[in-house]
Amino acid sequence: MVRQLAGRAGARVSSALAVAVSRHTALRTLLRIPLPERQVPRVLGVDDFALRRRQRYATILIDAVTRERIDVLPDRRAATLETWLREHPGVEVVCRDSSGAYAEAVRRALPGALQVADRWHLWHNLAEAVRKEVTAHISCWATAGPPPQEGKRSVTTRQRWQQIHDLLDKGVGLLECARRLNLGLNPVKRYARISEPERLVRAPQYRPTLVDPYREHLRRRREQDPAVGATQLLAEIKEQGYTGSMNLLYRYITQGRVEADRPALSPRRLTRYLLTAPDQLKEHQRTLVDALTGACPQMTALAGVIGSFAALLTPAAGNDVRLDSWIAEIKTIDLPHLHTFTCGLGLDRDAVNAALTHPFHNGGTEGVNTKTKLIKRQMYGRAGFALLRHRILLG
């Protein structure tokens, strides 16, 4: 009981069973339970988890094949993992994320070990790059919705783009541009990468409203009688069950949502559609994706390279060579965020190649981290690392 519930919760359940123990006794009993002896695995899974988010982290080590917990280290420094690996010989394969500290520790302690990157993180990093590309090309694919309105933000975006590119044309460096314009370096880099300001102007995004179910009726009536008034339209849709106000209907009309071919789609949702296997999408979703990705050459190319990279995530011999071809294809396309993604692959290329050609993965470690979060919530920060480690390894 205390093994699963620890101190306070274990003491309360024990009292309900007529076994009177204090929370301190429950914890002492828990800590007396001996930890199981575990053999050093041939395939080791390594990942970090937060003891206190953004401040303190620890490292979990598991057998990546059987998913047994091996050990918990008190931090995520390279020296700590290196010491553990030297004291526990026998590891031949290490599954990890893209952490440079873990890579360096394995490289120093086990120079002959095979390091395998986590395929989930590879896909997640690609998804982030795709979302940025979709957002950058929103002025292309969002033409199926209402045209972007020229508000203050659009004017400021165009003026800032022009200022930065004028300075760049004069030979001013990025850091000096940031200093002169009182901007951060990262925004200046983002503006410098974009060839035209329209790619930075975002189309308006609309939330669902009570008017949406009556949109077809409104569009048909306005086509039949362009001079029909909002008061008349309100009376007509109220007879059909509309429960909203005149103000809501008026805003809906003035924003151009009645004449639009479809409501505006958010970049995040379009990204989700692009990252989903085509056979998992509904027919109208596939039609929508085909229409939006055909808006410009970059979006068409983006949809193609996503599918070819997804095929590489099924481990097979020769995928490392196919990855070379995929990266070469990316370099020929005007997709700067994917260029950044490929540069990140190059920094850890050996581990990426191993992930695409070997069946090992770090999914078991992520599962242990999920269960660790439950243990942390039960403890509510009242206990220290020793108890947390004990409970993780007993699990």
C-alpha cells in the first residue's frame, strides 16, 4: 500500500483498514523495501525529467528492451552520466534525445557504443519547422478565406521588413540592425529570411460563432438581393433558430465571412492535416489540403517532403542514404525553416542515421517519465530526491 501511495495517502488508507500508522512510519517502511537488483542492459534508454521545471532536472535510465528501471541520477550533467557508464560496463547501445550533454557523456565513456536518436523527437522537430513554414506562407494558402485586412499590425510588419532589408542592402550586419532598430536579434533574423513582406502578414483567424450554421442562407440571400439589409437577414435566420444578436451578425457580415468560400483555417490546424497520413484524413480534409498546398510552389513542395521524411521513420537498411537525398532536395527549395531543421540533423547525424536504420527507440523512457509525473504529483514537493528515486525504481 505505501509502495503505491507513500506517506499521507498510505496512512489514511491504512487507518480505513484499522491499521493505525503515521505518515512518517509509512515512509520509513517504504524506504526499507530493498530495491531490486538489475543487470546492466545492453540497450540503455536515457532521458531527463523535471524535478522543478526550468530549474532542476534529473536523469532516468531504463532497459530500452524490457523497459525495466535501472537507475535515477540526480541531475542531467554529462559528467554524472559519464561516471555512471564507467562504473556499469556492458552497455552497447544508448537511446537518447538530441541532448548534447548525454551525447558527450556517451562519447567519452563508451566511444564504441551505438548512439540512437529518438524518432519521436525527430518528427516533433520537423513538425515545428513545418508549422513555421505554414505560418510564413499564410498569405498564399489563406486566399480561400477572406482577404487579409490592412490593419495597424500589417502596416507595422511591412515597414519593419522594409527598414531591415534597406539596412541589409547597405551591408549592415544583423546584430547592428537589431541595435539600430531596437529589436531583438531573432526577429531581425526572421525578417531577413523572408524575401517579401506579404509572407509575414497573417490572414485574420476567426472563431466559430452562432452565425456559422446559417452562412449558406446568408450568402444565397445576398447573391439574390445585394441590397438586403441586416435587419431583414436577422429576422430570416431567427425563424430558422438563430439565437445570437444583431451585433454578432453585423460583425460577421462586415468581416467578409459570408462571401468567403470557407471559414479561415488556422496555421496550426493546417499543419496537423499536413502531418497526418493521407489515408487517415476524411475526404473533405484531403480536398482542403490539396487546395491549400497548391496555392504556391513552396507549399506544394512542403507537402511532398513531409511524406518522404515520414517514410524514413520506419527503420530500414539504406534510410541513411535516402536521408542524404532528402536533405539535398530540401536545399533546393525556398523553405528556410526546414533548412534550419536539416542543419540540426547534421549536428547529430550519426545518431539520426542509427535511428532510421535500427529498431531501437526511446519510447519506453518517455513512458516511465509519464508515470514519474504521477508520483511527483502525489508527493507535492514535500519529499526529497531520495524518496522519489526509491519510488521510481520500485515501480
